[in-house]
Amino acid sequence: MTITLNKPSSLIHEIKLERIDNWNLFKFSESLQLRMESLLEKKKADQITPDEIAELDVIGELDRIFTHINAMLAAQNVNQ
């Protein structure tokens, strides 16, 4: 999955809602999760291209957004 991305919304189709226990959480599709892990490994090995760095930045931004949303949902569920 090599794509040139410039904003997180371009990956919206790679997000799914998954029920875990009594919680509905936003998760990456398996292919997007694998792509992020692959890019992180390439970065760690210092073998990442500038385009891949940009792609990883976009995926990372989306990851931060959904981590925050999931934390808000979890806090709401705990307070109910």
C-alpha cells in the first residue's frame, strides 16, 4: 500500500468501528495498521524515503486523533 497522502481525511476509509467488550472503539483497518508498522520499522532502520515519512506523519496524525476520541469515549463510558 504505497500512497502519497497529504491529510488524515484521505484515510477515512481505513477506519472501522470495533466492539471490544462493552466499548465501541475506532480502529485502523488491518492493512493500515500493517502499513504503519512497516513504515515505523523502515524509519527505525533509517531506510525510509521522504514520501514515506510524509505518509507516516499523516497516519500518525490520524492515530493521535482516534486515540484521543477513544479516550473520550472510554471516559464517558466509565462515568455512566
